[in-house]
Amino acid sequence: MVATINSLDRLFIDPAEIPKINYINFPQGASRVSERKIQRVMLISPPATLFKGDLPRCTYPLGLGYIAAVLERYEYEVKILDCLVEGYYSKREVEGDENFITYGLDRESISAHISAFQPDIVGVSSIFSNQSDAVQEVFAAIRMAAPQALITTGGAHARYFPHNYIADFGVDAVFLSESEVNFLEYLEYQNGNYELESIGSIIAKDSGGRLVENPEMGLLREKERNANGFWAELDHIPFPAWHLYNMEEYFRIGAYQSPYTIGNRVAQIYTSRGCTAKCTFCTTTNFWGGKLRRRSPENVLSELSQLQEKYSIDEFHIQDDNITNDKQHAKYLFDQLREMNLPWCTPQGTALWRMDEELIDLMKASGCYQITFAIESGVQRVLNDLIKKPLDLAKTTHLITYAKSIGLSVHGFFIIGMPPMFGAPGETIDEMYATYQYADAAGFDSASFFTATPIVGSVLLSECMRQGFVASDTPLYRMSYKQGLVNVPGLWQGGEIAELAANFNREFNSRVKRPDRRREWTANQY
Ligand code: B12
Ligand code: SF4
């Protein structure tokens, strides 16, 4: 089984150290379609194995949509299979683990989809550690249905287990970061038009079975600003291939990330990639290179207009890691979003430390109806010493009341159970209660209390490993923010923290009056 701490790759270097970054662009041309050996590409998002208390949210695998759009631009034939949306109502127990449940297509059904398409190559998304055994099921399904097809994978989980995937599961190539360009280059390599050695962020076998490794990170960036002077580093990336998603099924299921979603036809959008902060629990810095790259407001509006025109969307969710990282750019964007006249929210969490009244006014005026503030802790010491989020509570808490006062609903994200880090003492149970009290006093309408979870690629994991706070056989493939995986001898056990977080969630949210929903949400499903 992949994804225990024992099986972490040697590439799992100090997550504070980012591999060398090269800025790259799309190639000018590609091989002739008629001469291609590899032309039919299937991109698969695996089923989801979730903690029993988690709501099976079901949203578009955007990464695969972006890759597909690029491949279509170069005339490859592409299909996206999202095993979750296609098998959403089929759920099954996880053998040997009663706390988890799997949603989505089973191996036979996945095989049937693969057989029907007969791909030359399959790319399996591996962005979630808790999907890593589902990823293995997909590999097995590929072997059953298309034994000749090349197997590849990539994403925020695959990045930390590439040798494992190749040695134990017969994968041909693992992509280590952003992959719009290197996946295309890999296809071109297979079609005799490119050198494997020239591809960045990849570990792959060449035609003779030799392993080629290049951990350097290639990040897309074109021109800096557009004609109107707005940042536009990502404007050259095509919009995700929305036409390859089963849009009506996502709309029908309606299990979007936010429990407060008001629309019935919701899209999700990325307006920037990356974040420049270095919060210890977060993997963004490591995975996206700690750099911020933006799309211009015009580019974002153009995608939203297309979504409105083609799919009649009636709401959108902004999924950026940190939408307000560049406050001025965010202001320009929100100002222009008014034109869309669509409700929107930020279920992914926004950085209170990059906000002010003017920005919140612009959000409201452009259709935002709910902000999720990612506060993490109501205790400044915990923020400074353990979480390392550049948030000053004394200077910013009033913005929460301000957002409420202008009619926005406000949700808070909090983390409890931070262990000792960098020589600073771990979070005490009293400090966790203080966070609860902070959330209460700050006036949040609702809140999520997560247990500190050592995700691969986070400094939190490396600090826990260094100090022996996580067992080496900890099943990273069963991670959820509802479990307590960190044990600090003499301070607390993970189980206690998980229970405390569950109580906080229940207590805080049981009083929330929710809008009429199509589904039942329990107080612990935040
Ligand atoms: C939106 C989102 C969700 C959505 C679902 C998204 C979906 N269907 O894809 C929802 C809300 C459901 C969700 C849930 C969870 N999430 Co989430 N989520 C995200 C988020 C914010 C954005 C994902 C995204 O669209 N990124 C933008 C696209 C462009 O990037 P991408 O998907 O990574 O794809 C690029 C590369 O990874 C690569 N790539 C990806 N797949 C493939 C495949 C191939 C073949 C190739 C070549 C390349 C490749 O190329 C792509 C293009 O450049 C990320 C953080 C982030 N910034 O990425 C967290 C993130 C993926 N989530 C995370 C986690 C932990 C969870 C949960 C476990 C939380 C929980 N409940 O406890 C659940 C698990 C859900 C599940 N299905 O099992 C972690 C995963 C870390 C880990 N190792 O597990 C992340 C990284 C955030 C973090 N905390 O650090 N999530
Ligand atoms: S501000 Fe948000 S996205 Fe940025 S490093 Fe911190 S948690 Fe991650």
C-alpha cells in the first residue's frame, strides 16, 4: 500500500526548500496527428474514500480540465472520466476500516469506460492522499481494459511517492507539479518529437526502461501584464475543457464545496495560482513553488461569460489558494466582476491578513454573498510560533464584523492541535478553547474546526516526523481533517483533539440557521 510515512519518497526533501523553478511556455508546434503513435488520451479522476463524517463533495477536477484543454489545442483526442460524479450514488465500505467509505465507480465499471474509449495513454489524477488506494484501483482497471496503454499520474499526492508508483504499480511516468506543458511534452516524446531528458517535473521510464528524473519545477508564465496594465501571467493557459465534464450531472448532484451554495448550476474558477505565505500546515508553498501568478480580470470574465452562455451557470465559487494575496489585483478583479451579476463565494478560505474594508465592499458589490475567512487560530502565539500565518488578530478581527455589517455571511476556518514546532511549545487544550471563544466572539455565522493534519508536503509533517509525533506507519492514505493523527506525549493524544474538534463543530454550528438545502448537513460536516 502506498502512502504511509515509511513509503515517502526520498524526494520528500525539506518542504520549506522549493526545487529550482523554471518559467516555461507552451511549445510552438506539435507532431502531425496522422503520424502519432499515441493520440487517444484518457484522464481519470479516481473515486473518493472519505471519513464517514465527511460530506462527499463532488466538484470538477479542474487540473484534468486544464490539461485536456491544452491537449485539444494540439489536436489530441481526450476524454475525462470522473469516477466520483459517474458513480456518486454507489458507495461501499472500506474493507478493514469501518471509519471510511468509498464513493464512485468500482473497478469493473471503470474498466468498462476504459474499454469503450480504448486510450493509448491514461493519466490518473492523484491529488489527494486519501484517494491513493482508489488510484491503485484505477491502475488495475487500466491493466484489465487497456493493457497496452501507457499509465501516468500526477498531482499533490503523487509528487511525494513517484518511485513507489513506478516500482510497485508499473506506472510509466509521474508528473511532480503543474503539468499542462510537461504532459504535452511527454506525449510528444512518445510520438518521437521530443527528448525525455528535456521535460521538467517528471520521473519517467524511457523506452528502454531506464528511469529519467528531473525534479526541477516548470511553472507556466507568459507576459507579465496585459494591454490594460493588469497582471496576466496565466492568461495564455486555455480555459478548462468544460465540455469534457458531465456538467449536468454535477449540477444534479449539487454537492459543491460550500454548504451554503444558493445556486443550482455552479461552476468553480481559479483566478490565480500559488501563495506567497508559508503556513506550516499548508502544502501550497511547496506544490506551487511559493509564487503568485495571476489571470487578468478580462480573462476571468471571459471564462465566466462562456460558462454563463454555454451552461447557464447561476453561481460560481472562487477556489484560489489565496485570492487576495495581491490586494490591488483582487480589487480590480472584484470591481469588474460586477458586470457578471452572479452570486459567488469563497469556500476555499480567504486571507484576512490581505483584506481591508474597501476590498470587502467590492466583494459584496460584485455579488459575493459569503466569505470564508481562514483564521486558523484565535491565539496570536499559536499563529506566530506554530502556524506561521502572517495574521495580526488585533488589527484585523474588526473586518469580520464589518463584513457581517454589510450583509455578508461569514464562515471561519480554524485548526486545533498544533504540536510543538521549531522549539516552541505545542498548543494547549486551553488555547484550543480560546480559539473557540474567539470564533464565538468574532461573530462568525458558522465555523469549521479541523484537527491539525500532517499532509504530505507540509512543514507540519516534517516537524512531526522529526519529533516522533506521527507513527511511521501512519496511513497517509486515510487522512481527513477530522482525525487526530498527531500525538504529543505529555501534552495530548490525537484522539482527544479529534473529539474536541467534533464537539466544537457540533456546538458552534448546531445553532446555525441554514438556507433551505437539497441535502441534510450535519453539524460536523463542515
Ligand atoms: C478544489 C479542491 C478540493 C475540492 C475537489 C477538487 C477536485 N475534484 O479536484 C473538494 C472541496 C471536494 C476537496 C476536498 C478535499 N480536499 Co482539496 N483541494 C482543492 C484545491 C483547493 C484545488 C484543486 C484544484 O483544482 N487545483 C487547481 C488545478 C489546476 O491543480 P491540480 O488539481 O493540482 O492539477 C494540476 C497538477 O496537480 C497536475 N495534475 C493533477 N492531476 C494530474 C494527473 C495527471 C495524469 C498529470 C500528468 C498531472 C496532474 O497537473 C494539473 C494542472 O497543472 C487543492 C489545493 C490546490 N491549490 O491545488 C486542495 C487539495 C487538493 N485538497 C486537499 C485535501 C486534504 C482535501 C480533503 C482530504 C479535505 C478533507 N475533507 O479532509 C478532501 C478530499 C476529497 C476527496 N475526493 O478525496 C489537499 C490534498 C493534500 C493531500 N496530499 O492529500 C490539497 C492539496 C490542499 C491542501 N490542504 O494542501 N478539495
Ligand atoms: S495563506 Fe493560505 S494558501 Fe497561503 S500558505 Fe497560508 S494557508 Fe496556504
